[in-house]
Amino acid sequence: MAEVVIEKRPIEVLEVNIEGKKYSIPLGGSLPYGKLKKLTSNDAFIEFFKEYIPEKVFDSLYTADIKTISDEWSKATKATQGSTLGE
């Protein structure tokens, strides 16, 4: 008989330092599937990031800063999981 044992894993995060304050955003492999599958648009990613970075802080970021966070989150997810969402 084949068996698969799934146990709770440590949550891997991207640490974002904004003006001396650190925020931790879980990487794709540390998200429940239901949450990960909703990340299908830029707006969905913005709302996801706002769950971990307060809206007031997030809204003060430049568009280039948000792109940097998104790019680094994708790279870190790929590095830890071997692929990114949609691959």
C-alpha cells in the first residue's frame, strides 16, 4: 500500500524592509492552495501584499517599489519551490 504523509511545514517568507520596518510575506509554496489560485491578476497580488503590509504603508510606495516586491516574491517562490504560479 502506498502512503503519503503530509505534515505542517515551516512558513517561508519574503522579508520586506520599508523605512526600517520589516514585513513578512509568505512565499507561494507556503500558501494554502485556495489562496494561491486566487492570485491571477495584478489587483489580486496587490490585495495579497496588503494583507501583510499595512495599507497606509503600501499606498505610500512607488509603483517601482511594488514591482520590486512582486519580482522578488516571484523569484523567491521559484527558488524555494522550483516553479512559479502558472508554470
